[in-house]
Amino acid sequence: MDNLNFFDNDKIKSNLKEFLRNRVKLKLFSETDSTNDQAKKYLKKMKNPGDISDITIFAADFQEKGRGRRGHNWFSGGPEGLAASFLFSVDNYTEKIPLITAAAALAVSDTFDYFNLKTELKWPNDILVSQKKIAGILSELVIDDDQNVFVIIGCGVNLNNYYFKKEINNLATSYYLEKKEQIDKNIFLSVLIEKMNDYANDFFNSKSKEIIMNWKNKLDLVGKIIDFNYKDKNYSGKIKEILDNGDLLIDFNNGQSKKVSSLNTSLDYKSLKKYNK
């Protein structure tokens, strides 16, 4: 099983489609603090970061300080899980760039589809199976001193994890727990690289609206009643719209209608069944 859980540069490259092999730069670590942080360190060390054109991936067997949304920790679970960050150079800064997370979520979901595991997308940046988290995404925008713009997409994916810490045991799942079989982390990453490359290219080349619409459809939240926490207070309400910037327009149960963002709002997905039968 160990061979399935540890990254192997040659195996990853050999499982990539030929047109990608020479374009992909792999930075593999046995242990690191955060793969997103490794990407930032890499940018700082480069003499001409504006010249980045290849797909650069940072992946670690052990990630000590994985991060999630709103500063939460991401439990990487050692080599049984996948921790990887994708570094892309983008032409300019626009308001749409933060929504690259939508493209990344679709890429991860499509990768699971490739391995015959159906997933659901959770607003704003998680992937679920049976209402349990199997993957999370953290995208970060970096602008250097020369105003070069980069996007780092960090992905934490539960693959061969067979148990989780007590505090998240009822909230998390893995490919192994769902399929009752192991998966080669290297092959999973190869497929994910291809999917991420396709979605990123489409997103940055005039197909962002199509991707965002696909993401909205897969979220399947419009018209649904749900419990949620907004600014540290609990409410229930109906989701009227998912806005193009990723925010939600919600009719609160107190009669108010508000735009809410992922910075101050968390949805209780388990409540969907309670209200929407």
C-alpha cells in the first residue's frame, strides 16, 4: 500500500498525456508546512517570475499546516491523502480571478468521476460524498513587486485515508472509505493535473462565464431552504441566487434579503434534507 501513498515523479509524468509531460514542473516534498506556502517561496526565489509559462505543481506526502477557508486548518492525514498546489501565471488582475476556485472544484469533481466516484460540490470550495467532505480547495492570489499576477490553487484530497480524528470522523470521508479499495495517489494526481490544466486554460481564455454557470448548476442551491451561520449567528432562509462573484443572495427567515459571502457565512448542508424533500 505504501507505494500507492507516496509521490513518484516518474510515475506521475508517465501517466500524463504526452503533450503535458514537458510542460509540467513537479516539486515534490516528503514533508512541508504548506504546499501553497512552497509555491509562494518558489516565486520569491525566481529571478524572473513573470516568465513562468509551465504548469508548476507542489505536492507533499506530509503537510503539517494545511489551510482551509477562513483560516481553518485542513487535516491532511499523512501520505494517505493528497496535498498539492498548482501555480499559474495570469495576464492581469480582474475581479473574476478569485472564482478560479469554481474551475478547480469542477476539476477535482471530474477527477473523481474518472475514477467512478460521484461527488457533490459544496459552496464555496468543498467536494462532498454523502454529505461528508472528501476534498477542499484554497485559492490565493499573489502579485509581486513588478505587478506580475499569479494564482495558487491548493487542493487537499482524501484518498486512502481509512480513519480520521475523532473531531472530524463524522464530517469527512475518503476514496477508500467510499469505494472499499485503494487508489494510486500518483495516478490520481496525473488525472487531476490534466483536468486542472483544461479548466484553468478555459477559465483564463474567455470561458469563465461558462465554467461559473456549470459550477452554479452543480451546486444546486437556488430555491433551496437551508440553515446557515451568518456573522456568528444562526439563521434559516431560502437561497434566491448565486451571484457571478460567488456570493449568495438569501431571503432570511426574518424577512430580510441579503447578499452574503464565504467570508462571513457557512451553510449547514445537512439541513437541506430537512427543508427540501
